[in-house]
Amino acid sequence: MPDDLITDDEILYRRILDRVDHYTYLSDGTIRISSQAFYQSTLRPSVDRAKLRNYDPTKTLGSLSGGVISLVAGDIRAIGVMHKDQKFRGEVESMPILDDPIEPDNDAHAEIYTIPDCNKPAFRKFIEQLGILANKRPPEIKPPIR
């Protein structure tokens, strides 16, 4: 299906949960997104393809408390991290959720991963880079001030 291709200029939304380790408000009112906001035990952080959400970040946030940040697919693909003499680069793959017994259907769902697949220590380095990217753009939806 041609709509499965995620182009380098495609915008992706990531929900940032209202958790102490996911973000911090700084004294100047700006928000610092933590690399922990990208942690997933699968080592494949979930994102939504903005164009398939009609560029409406509230559809990514849903009914949960938190915020939504955006990343650009090409910026993710430009990430390269070294771990034990091996280089890992970022990639994004369309992974629609359909007929899952737990998750609601979501044709905008995609996953960020590394090539080659990384282990947890390399993943920590990778999500640090995702956190840096997240802080280069203003949030689509600001998470609540605690």
C-alpha cells in the first residue's frame, strides 16, 4: 500500500504521559522532554503519523493526561549512535493497529526502531537522541504543569 511509506518530511506525534520522569517545566516556562518519554520495553517507541490523524494532536493524546510532541521522520533517520563499536541508525515503520484484542484500531500507528535492532544499552543512547530532537520543536499540546 503506497500510504505505508513514511517520507522524510512526514511529521510524527508522540504522546507524553503526565509522569515526573517524562518532562519538566523550567523556570522560564519552557518544557524539557526527557528521554524517558520515549522508553518502551519493546525498544520500539510508538508514534502516530500526523497526516493520518488529520494533523490533530488531540487524537494522539486521547483521554489521557499529558501532552503531544512532534518529530520529523528524516530527523529520526539521521540519528546514529555507537555502542561497543557498532553503529545503530534510526528508522520509522508504519504499523497500523487493527483488530487487536487490547488496543483500539489506529491506522496512524507507527514505530521508531534502530537498524540493526539494538540492545537496551544502545537503546538508552538512541532515546537520548530522540529527547534532544523533541526539545527542538515546541510541543503540539503542552503537558500539564505539576
